[in-house]
Amino acid sequence: MENLKNFIKRMPKHWFVAVSAWTSKIIVSLVQIVSIRTLLLYLGEERYAVYVIAYSLTSWFVLSDFGIGLSLQNFISECRAKKESYDKYLLASLQIAVVLFFAMAALILIISSPVQDILFRKFFANTNLNSLPIVFTVGIVTLANVIANYVFRVYYAEHKGYISNILPALAAVCSMTLIFFINRYSHDKQSIMTALLVFTLPNLIFTVIPFIKVFKKFFIKLFDVNASVIKSLLLRSAKFQGIAVLGVIYAQTDYIVISQTLHPKSIIAYSIFMRVFMFFSFIYTSLLSASWPVFSEMYVEKKYGELRSKIKQYITYAAFLITAGTAAVYICSGLIVKILAPGTGIIPEAFLILLLGIYMLVKSYSDTLSAMLQSFNVLKIFWISMPFQIILNIILQYILSKKYGPEGIVAGLIISLLLTTCWVLPLKLNNLLRNRK
């Protein structure tokens, strides 16, 4: 027992955060996977396809953060490394958040109707959804959640990321419980608005509570403006925001493309197996998120040799996890479809599973180098490489998906990564660490 206590005391703090992140991501991912069956039963195939596309918009509305969260996290990490107070950055981020919320809410109100028409026009004839404020609802709830999420960045910087990980897991469990009871006992079936709110509102509630707890002491100082601190947050966040925009365009183009090129059954098949594979990606990115402030502090403290070791260590973890995961998904693919999408007639394609495994391997390699460089505030390289990556991805996904279906979407993701960030980022990181020996 004493040996166990000593082992726990010696364990780095970010590993506690990573373990809680893994647990949280496992719960959230399992909820997302298990909910496929319940949502299909509740909504039906066509409305579920609309739900999948609508819910994917949350990733676009997350851009309402404007990079403030990451900027705040890095400033706090730097202040902690220098043993300085970071209250001024908390106040400045709150002031920015208020302005952002009202500005972005107005923008969402303006764009929601035309965006909805573009994405769902081919579904309107069969589902009678054109009068529902689908995009507006998703946008406003996500916006509020994004602003409140600043508190999770604070917790990560303070090495209390386990709080940031536990709360989304609790929210996911609440969402799953709600949709289960609604599907079983409610007479109001096939309501996309209900489904969307069930999977967005609980997360907002569980985020707003800690946000108020951390930022409440600054509410009375809301009009005490420190222009230089706000400027420093905005200047750094602008760099992160540009990268975030490019990242979302790259990662979320697939659902926009499939809304135009694939029929509902193919959309469901793609969604099922992408969500299953994202389970493995979530586990790994949780480790990267927990390690972000550690990378930042190690760079400030000039521990370049240790950073090189971390790269090899993390990539090895990712390769083992995803290879084992791909084999497991292939073996259980028939069972997965039978459990999650019974009666849909979907036949799991081995080639789609193989491509998704390759994509996750390539993505994890790129994510590792990306997280490390961004934690150093080295951002210019992303501005240069990612536009080319996005253009390639959009063109390839559209052309290949029309010819090869879901497999073409994944092939576009893989090829665009291999031709851009998979060689640009390692070259930049190696040069950076070599020049600072």
C-alpha cells in the first residue's frame, strides 16, 4: 500500500489529467456510439442523416472562441512558470467573451437561414424541416458553450484538467439517459430539434457552472479595461484562431461534402465507422491536451532533449493504439452494424475500415507535432501549409466521394495530410529544436 502511494506521488500531474481525459473521452465516445442506435430508432434513417450533418455544425460554431481559450491557457502556463499572477488575463478574457457572445449571436442570426437551405434542401421534400430553426439553435447553444469553455482552459493550465474532463462525461451520460427515456416514453417521435437539444444543452449546463465559479470575482470589474492585456490576448489568439479556422475547414468539410454527394444510407455508414474510429483518436488527443501546458513549460525551461523524447514516446503510443483498434473494428464490424444500425441493410466495407485506420495513424502523427509546435506559440508554419492542405482535401473529397462513396472521403483526408503537414511539420520542429540545443 505504501509503495502504491509513493508511486502515485511520483506520477507527473499531467498523467492524472490524461487518465481522467481518457476516462472522459471513453465515456463520451461510447455515448456517441451507443446513441446511434437510439437516435436511429427515434428519428428514422433520413432524419438521422439530417441530425448527423446538423450536429457536425457544432465544430464550425466552436470557432466563435476566436482562439481566446488557447491564448489564455498559454499565458497562464507562462505566468505559472515565472511564478506570476495571471488574474489580469482572466479579467481580459471575460471582457472579450462578453463582446464575442453578442457579436457572434448576431452573425448566427443572419447566416443560419441560408446555411440551412444549402445543407438540407435535398432533405426538405421528405422531412418537412424547412421551417425549423435547426442551424440557429445549434449555433446559439454552441456559442454559449464555447464561451463558457474558457474555464476548462484555465483548469488545464493549472494542471486541474481532470475537472475539464469529468464534466463533459457527466453531461454525455445525462444526454444519453434523456434520449433513451424520450425515445421510450415520449409520443413526440422524430423531432430533430429535441434530439439536438438533448445532446447540446446538458453540456452547456455543466460548463456554465464552473465558469461562474472561476470568473465570478471578475464580474464586478467588467468595465476595468486594461487595453494592453486585452491586446496581448487578442494578438496571440488571432494566430490561434487562424489555425483553428483552417483546422475546422479541413476536419469538417467531410460532412458538408457528404450532404451533397452521398445518400442517407452511405451517410449513416460513414458516420458509424468514423465515430468508432474517433473513439481511438479521442483517447490519444486527450493525452496531447493534458500535455500541452507541460510542452509549453518545458520549452520555456529549454528542456529540448526531453521534448524530442516525448515526440517518439507519444507517436509510439498512438501507433500501437490505432493499429490494435483497427484490427478490433475489422473483426467486429458486422456486430457493430448489427448493434448500432439494425434493419438498415448497411454492409461494412473492409476497405473503408482499413482507410480509416490509416487516416487515424497519419492524423495522430500530425496532431502530435501540431500540438507541440502550437504549445511553443510557433504558428506561422500552419498559416503557410494548411491552406494547401484544405484546397487539396476539398477537391479530393468531392471528386473521390462521387466515384467511390465514403471511401473517397477518407482517401481525400489521407492524401491531403501526406502531401502537406506530414512532411512540413516534422521539418519545422526538427529545425526549431536543433537550433536551440
